[in-house]
Amino acid sequence: MTEKSDPSLSLYHLFKPEVLADPYPLYRRLRTEDPVHWDPFLHTWVVTRYRDVVSVLHDFSAQRTPTTDQLASLRLSQLSPVAQLMVKQMLFLDPPAHTRIRNLATLAFAPQRVRALRPHIQEIAERLLDAVQSRGDMDVIADFAAPLPAIVTAEMLGMPIADHVQLKSWSADFAEILGNFQHNPGRAARVLAAVEGMTTYFRSAIARLKVHPREGLVHSLMTAEVDGDRFTEEEIIANTIITMVGGQETTTNLIGNGLLTLLRHPEAMERLRSEPALLPSAVEELLRYEAPSQHTARLAAQDVDLGGKLIRKRQAVIAVMGAANRDPERFPDPDRLDLAREDNRHLAFGWAAHFCFGAALARIEGQIAFATILRRMPNLAFHPAPLVWRCNLGLRGLEALPVTF
């Protein structure tokens, strides 16, 4: 690749805590100065305009899991077990293999089924806040935003609720490899341990469900049949894991990022408190404004011209949804938080075939979370402590969010 590139535009700068805390000035520069940018540090194209990101998500290949040989060339052979798992996950598959798995998984998260869960999710939210109400303070992430989707996801999978803490721990470790450009070698052992732990756990769960069936995604995948074709045990485990991780990490980030945004915009928080009918549009705006999933990678299926740049077949492309969601060509005054924003077709849940099939559940969890916290905590305020963002460059979220009420 001979494409000249400005090093100050590299997404590698997200490794700096101050850029990770506020990536939007970097995104703005990329979108304005070089919207289809060759990043020599990451050896990938970076795409930041809304229309271009949509094109990448719609037309480019999701089959990007590195082979064993590629990992060896990067001196990352120890991650081969992770690659062997990911190559079976729908997130990294193209049709028809992707369609085969997704259609079945989607049934477990159908909107009507999710709507029926609303009272139960409300009960979980109330119970979590009951545990901290008398204290007058809490860590939004540890006390609420992490356990709420963890409990809900365990139930959706058909797993014991008591296991949600362990499932959340594994999920956070596996997310390290989903959200970062290159794996942090210091955390490789934790990711591998998480893969081993989850694989053993769900293999045992499958054996148990064969004897004692229980409704949930795992049992649905076990019993599903498409044109006489059944899923292998390895496929069931791999796609249960990716569904579990996606269902927990992004929803935790939606709640944490969204509440942080409201705390930083007290007038918007008060408006939402007094106008609960705004909740659905408010959640969409909070998703656009601080997207829980900031970027994703694709491969060019063939040589293609995008934004006047020639992207060669099999070259990697990073589609930055967090930048596209602030594109002024698509969203008027994009850096302004507008809880009543209309025509808000953000990309926080992706696009096209890989649009998040858990979006309906995430939206309901977000609506319940914000409504319940604002109703029960009228004097919500920051606890004076520095904010630390998780060192996960793609899955944007806080390590902690201490508040008083």
C-alpha cells in the first residue's frame, strides 16, 4: 500500500486515555479531512461518513476471523482456540451460513416475546435499586448496568440466574478481543481462560438440557432444524457465547453511557424526568450520541471504489459507526443532544444483515433503566471521582460511574 497518510488521523490514538474519553474530535477530523482513510499503523482502511459506513456494512464481507497461519505470523498462535470459536459465530459469517444461524437466534428475541418480558425486567431493575436505595450512592455500572442485562441474558439463554455473575465475567473478558484492534498480550491469558470456561459451561448445559429441557436460546438451537439440517454442538456453543456477550456488553454500555450523557446535560435529564413519553426517542438519541459499539471491521469482497479511493479485494476496512452517527450530512447539528430528535436512523445497532437481532431487548432494557433510575433518584448527581473508560476501543463503556442521590 503506497497511500500517503497523516499519522495524526490514525485510530491508534484511541489508545491514549484522553482520546478514548472523547474520540469525537478525531472522528470529526477523519470525516472532514480524509473520510476514506488508509491507516498504516493498523494496516486497514478507516471509513467515517454515514453513507460510506452504510455501504461497508451492507456490501463488505464479515468473514474476517484470522486463520491459524495468520495468527502464527503475528506471533499470536496462543489465540488459535479463540479463532476456532469465532469462525463459527454468526457475527463473522456471510450468507447463507450467517442466515442459517441468525434466523433461529432471532426467534428467541422476537419483538413480541421481548415485550412480554417488560414487567419482569422492571422487577429486576426495582430489585437492584432496592439494594442500594438506603445507601444514597452507587456505582451505576457494578450495581445496576452490569447485573441487569446479565440477569436478563441468562434467562433468555435458559441458564440459571445464579450464574449471571460468572457469565458476566467471562463476557467482559471475551469482549477484549471483539473491541480492540490488536489483542493486548497481557490479557491473552484471561481471554483464553474465558473461552475455555464458557465452552465447558455451555457443553455441560447442553448435556443437562438433553435430559431436562428448559426454554431458552440454547435449547432452541439444540432442537432447531432447517431443511433437515441440525446445528452441531460446536455451533451451538459458539453462537450462544456471541449472543451472550453481545447482549450484556452493549446494554451495559448503553445504560452507563446514556446516564453519563444525561448527567452531563442536566436540562435534558430533567426534561426526560418530567416527560416520560420521550423515553423511546431519548434512548435512540442516547444510542446515537454515545454509541455502545463504536466500530466494526469488514473485508472488501472485491476491488471497489469508495469515496474516490481504491480498496483492494480482501483489504480490511473499519466502519466507524460512532463517527457516522455524528455526520452533519445525515444528522442536523449532530453534536447537540436532542432527546426528541426525529429521523434518527443511527448505526449503533449496525445495518443490513448484521443488524443487532437483540435491538428490541436492548431498547426496552434502556427505557426501563433510565425511567426507573430517574423516578427513584430525584437528586441524582456525580460522585466526585475521575471517570475511567474501559480500555476497549470498539465497545465504548465506563469502568465505573459513581453517583449520589
